Amino acid sequence: MIIVMKPNAADESIHSIIQYIEGNGLQAHLSKGTEVTIIGIVGDKSKLAAENIMSFKDVHKIVPVTESYKLSNKQFHPEPTTVKVGNTTIGPGTLTIMAGPCAVETREQLLSIAHAAKQGGANILRGGAYKPRTSPYAFQGLEEEGLAFMKIAQEETGLATICEVVSHEAINAAVKYVDMIQIGARNMQNFYLLKEAGRSGLPVLLKRGLCATIDEWLNAAEYIIAEGNPNVVLCERGIRTYETATRNTLDLSAVPVLKEKTHLPIIVDPSHSTGSYRYVPSMAKAAVACDADGLMIEIHNDPANALSDGPQSLTFKKFYKLCEELHPFAQLVGRKF
């Protein structure tokens, strides 16, 4: 449940309610917005009596929350969340561009791509050091060596960095090198890994599972936030359907649905969803028009010889062109990049 306070509620009133909640063994989460202050309650609400709460000064009303996810719920946190990543932010008013290779291959390759990403207008360099592949014989990534290259690229370009993690050991390595970690689609319901990501201290990009509903996705985010890490960004990367014309089916309707359900930022990945560079520009523009908070785009200096996902990677020239074409779409929804 959530407790909605009256406008201009006194700090003493808010503090006394929080003490009452925590004194009964529950968690209280305070959210102060520009127009409303709410106190979210997590735990066994049967320990609290609604009439007792209403007797506190400055309480306006009590609203039940029926969804199983609480901390990621917009009812708990009406104001949209802004997540700081390195020297940039993801959230309202801005359009974040994450760009880079699916896999880090060499130091030289990554630095070349990092400079191109920055020139095109990217805020964050993405690069895979751990690659959970469908085939056990496919390139699995450079692991910590790749993370070290990400750190070098960050220092040379000033771009914030993000890398996928696949295990507790990978998280322990990543925190030494990158600004944000990513939980991939195949690990969206790896609840142990989600908890570890929540304890990492780094912001987390959580990709939607291949067959996950939006509520399952938000419950996965709840695992991370429940560990004390509120800096979660969601990423729609396509879901598996009967359609085979594209690699996955990009569910752009998820963006407005999530804007109603959660305060967390939402990024769209048109590269993994379509699986083809030909469709990336139009899907990227559509995502911005849907009011997504950003895009994750794969780029490569030599897509034909990329060790991972070359067919969906944009060349530098195509990436520059797309970024230029995105400006009017960003202006249309009141975003800057």
C-alpha cells in the first residue's frame, strides 16, 4: 500500500509515520515529488491498521497497490527516475545513445569504435566482454581483458561505459572497469544474478527476456531495487514470436505501457530486435517517437568481419547519418542529445 500525504505535509508528520511503519517490522519508502509526497510500505501490511495510519496528522489517503512489484511501481514513485551513469544521465528530457560493438575484439578495434560513437553523438559506449551465445562454439568474449579495453576507451574518449555481466565473478570484475552493468535477456530471470547486480553499487540496464511479459520484467527489476539499488534502466530488445522476418519482434507498445506502470527509464535496442542493419534506422526513429529515454545501437568498423552480430551492426557512416536524422524526432518529444 501507499500513503498519500496532504500538500505541504510537515516533515514531523512524515517522520512519525515512517517510524510507525518501521516499528512494526515493515519497510517505508519515501518519495517526495513536486506536487505530492507518498510513503510506500513493503512487507506484511496485515501488521498495520488502516484506521491507525489515517489518524496521523497530514495523511490524505491510503491507496492499495495490487501489483506484486512495489519499488519499481509508478504509484510508489510518481516522478520519473533519472539514473546517473558516469558523466551522463538517463531519464526525462534527454535522449541517451548507447553505441558500440556487440563484442570487444581488440584494443584497437574498440578505440576506433569508441571515437566514432562519440563523434556521432553517443553518450555511452557499449561493448561485450562476456558473450552468452546460443552456440557453445561461438566467440564467448575476452572477459576481463575486454573490460580493461573498455576502461582505456573511457579514459581516452570521456564516454561512460556499459558491459553485460553473466555471473557473480563477472560483476566483481566489471565494477573495476565500467560505469554500468547490463543483465542480458537470457538472464532476466536469473534471480541470484539480479540480487548480485543490486549489490554491485553500479547502475543496471535490465534487458527484457525473450518471452517475458511486462509484469515479469518489472518484477525482475524489483529484485535489483530490493537490494538497495534504485538505479535501474529497462531495455526493450524484442520478444520471440511466430514471426521470422526479423530476429525478434520489437514491442514498441511496451514503451507507453511502461511509462504508465513504472518510474524507471526505458531504452530501446533496435539492433538485437531486428537482427538487420537495414531496419535499425526506422525502428530507432519509431522508438524515439514513442518517447523512449534512449537507444542501444550496435556499430562496428568492419561489420562483415565482426566476431559477433555483424549483420545488425551499423557502419560508422550509417551511424552518423542516423544520429543526424534523430534530431527532429527528439525535438518532437522534447528531448535533447
